Amino acid sequence: MFENLTEKLQRTFKNLRGQGKLTDEHLDAALAEIREALLEGDVNVGVADELLANIRQKAIGSEVMLQLSPDQQVVKTVRDELTAMLGKHAKPLFASRPPSVWMIVGLQGSGKTTTTGKLAKWLTQHGHRPIVVSTDVYRPAAREQLAQVAKAVGTQVWPGAGTDKPMEIVRGAIKEAKLSASDVILVDTAGRLHIDDELMNELSTLKKELQPAEILFIADAMIGQDAVRSAGEFHKRLGLTGVILTKLDGDARGGAALSIAKVSGAPVKFVGLGEKYDALEGFYPERIVSRVLGMGDLMSLIERAEQAVDKKAAMELERKLRKNEFTLEDFRDQLKQVRKMGPLEQVVDMLPKIGPLANLPKDAKVDESMLKRVEAIINSMTNQERRDHNVIDGKRRKRIASGSGTSVQEVNQVLKQYMQMRQMMKQYGAMAARAKMKGLGKLAGLG
């Protein structure tokens, strides 16, 4: 989402490299380029101008100028001010006595029902017992849609059968939550195509009845500044506790993500990064800023890896590395672990834009089908071939290609990639062994 903004900012910083000091002329030129980049990225005009004023004030501080080169100085200042603009990481709120009520609000078509399912999944993963309920009695099949979503994520749903009155539905859900020991009630409210008094009056009445711990506004990041304005209006009328930005993995320019908290007055608490129900993450301002500046998001990448990687398999792989026993089976299993971390384009987006990744085209697509072909090739091998690649001669390569629906050239390429990784793993294993021996030597008084 932030590719264009990242590219323009990095070009600005590059123009400052090699300068002896940061002069007013350099700063004026850099700020003009940054402003252009922000506005093209759909950042709110008022937010962009306030941000630039703060950057100018901080960038000319003598303390910073003495310590850093001009490009480092501007990068640091932009990073600090962008992070301050986005606010601190806002944690979800829960009532002192369960069940906590979370009202999900927003315009029709913003993705409230799907996001309710994602929140239920997120809460379950974090040790909660959610129940979902829909008060949208106007849209045909809205409650049935939520029931299907609840089934898909494996959470309880209160159907509210027998009544079309939102207040009666939520009262029934509260009773059911207490009986079933559910500690969070997710209320998927009705929406409209536009903001009107009828909608707001209904939501205000629900708020008064439910006393919710959270009122979360669903903002479609693809809509841009329209989503920002809607969030501000909802906050003015209801008092939002947070915003959930959906479709942050899309092709929008990203400005809504950078300006919605400042303009609406409500912090962003979650971001949706895909269509799957587990594609919801907490919003960490410093991580978003790091990605905007091309520095990657290694913390989110590590968290994904921790969720995807099998701990026992990782320990077994470490043992094999020490003994130089990395086989084609291990190669295949590592590719499976990578695919569990989510779409590869998202994984690549979290890596710092340095080295080979610095020149990666902004519209580069990762061919995930390639990984599937690699798996198919390895699966077409016999157990002996997977454990000892040396037995794979020309005749066997033809058979493997035929069995996997690929070509001999593709089989050769997979074997070459495997040998390269095996060599890299061998070097890693040797380094780990030397480090371990060095540590033992120090303990024995030999280091």
C-alpha cells in the first residue's frame, strides 16, 4: 500500500546524502518533496502541513545537527514525527466485569460483518471466549451472513430469532453470554450508505443500553479520505474508542492510514491485511512508519514466523544443520513453513528495502505457484531420492518431471536451489558449532 510514498521519500533522503551539513536550502527542498509525496499518497492536507512544520522545527535543532549527517537527520526527524502523528499503540479495552461489549459500527459495505468474524478469531487466539450478534434487521440476510461467518471462525453466535427489534436482540445476547461464560460480545450493528440521523439515533440508543467497552469504526482504506471524514463524523456523534482499517493490503495510496487518527481523534487499533479471518493484526504506529520509510517491519515478521513455525520441527532442523543432514524433505518442509506466514508479497513487504530488495520494482509480484511446483517436484521423488539427492540421475529426473507435471529444466532448477540452500545451511551449522565451542572454551578458561 505504501510503495509510492516509500519510493518518493527514499528518493528525497538519497538527494541529501553526501552533503556536508543540512542548510536551509536543503531542508526547504526536502520538505517540498516530502509534502508532494504525502499529498500524492492521499494524506490529509492539514495533517501533512502540521507534520512538515514539526519536522522543520525539529530538523534545525543544533543537537541533532552535530550528531547526524543531513540525510540521517531528516530520516530520524520524519520517523519520529510520523510516529507521534499516528499516536501510541492503543490496546483493546475490556470491562472490569465480563462480559465486555464491543460495538462494531460503520457505513454499509465497509466490511463490518467480515471484520466482526476476524475480531472473534483474534479474541479466541488471545484467550477470550467471544459471542457475536447482529442488530442489522434492515439488510436482507444480514444475520444469516454473520451466522455463516461465525461458523467459519468457530465462534458462538446469538441469532436473535423471533424479533426484529435491535434492543431485544442485544438483551438476549447479553443473557446468553452470561449463561455460556462468554467474556466478549461483538455487536455487528446496522450501517447505511451515508450518515443519517436515524442511523445515529439507533446507535446512540444501543450505546446507552450496552455501555460498551469499545466502539470500533470500520474504515475501508481503499476509500481514502472519505473514510477519514466518516470516522470523524462517527466519533463526533458516538465517541469512538478506536478505528479498524480494512484492506490495508490493497492498492490504495495509504494516506488514510497515516491521517485517520489525527483527523478523527480516535486511535487505530487494528488493521486488516487480507481476506482470511486470521488476517487481522494490532496496529503498531512505529512498525507502520518503519515500512513507510523502507526500513521493513521485522517485529511483525518475527511474530508471524513464531505463529507459523513448528517448534519441534525447528529444533530438529537445528540438529540436522549441526550434522549437515539437510535433505530435500527438509527443503520442502521449510517452504511449507514460509507459506504459512501468509501471502509472500506481505512477507517481502516486511523486509527492509536494502541490498537486493532495494531495487525491487514496486509492482513486483511474487509467484506463489512457483513454491507449489517445487513442492510437487519434491513430492514426486521417492523417499530415497528425497533423503539422498546424489542418486537422482538423468533417468530419474525425467520420471520426477513427468510425475509432477513439470519439465526436466524445472527439476534441475529445484535441485540447484536445494544445493545452494544446503551449502548456506552447512555454513550456518559450522558457524553455530564454532560459536558453541568458543563459548565452551571460555567456560573452561581456554578463551
